[in-house]
Amino acid sequence: MKVVIDRFEGKFAVLELENGKIVNVPIDIIPQGAKEGDVLLIEIDKKETENRQKRISKLFEELKE
């Protein structure tokens, strides 16, 4: 999904989504150096998701022992 930085308001970045909706997100999660008009790419990191799920499952199994 691509989003455009519309503007910055205080501690928030105002983003326009592909469907035209506007959302506010904390400015500290925006890549450093990003500016108004920049296009950001939001994607799912399937490999990292899988790694996290494996770690959580392992911890859960250890707790059950």
C-alpha cells in the first residue's frame, strides 16, 4: 500500500491513503528525513511475521512445561 505525506501537524503526520482517506500517525514512526509529498510504502514482512510467531510459540511451550 502506498501513502502520501500530506502534511505535518504537531506530533502527527497526516497521510493520504490510496483510497483517499486521511489518517494521522505519530510523526516518530515516519522515516527520518521524510517530507510533505513523499510517498511511503507500507508492506507486510512475511518472513519477520513468521519468525515472531515461531518465537512466541516457543516461549508459550516453555511456559507450559
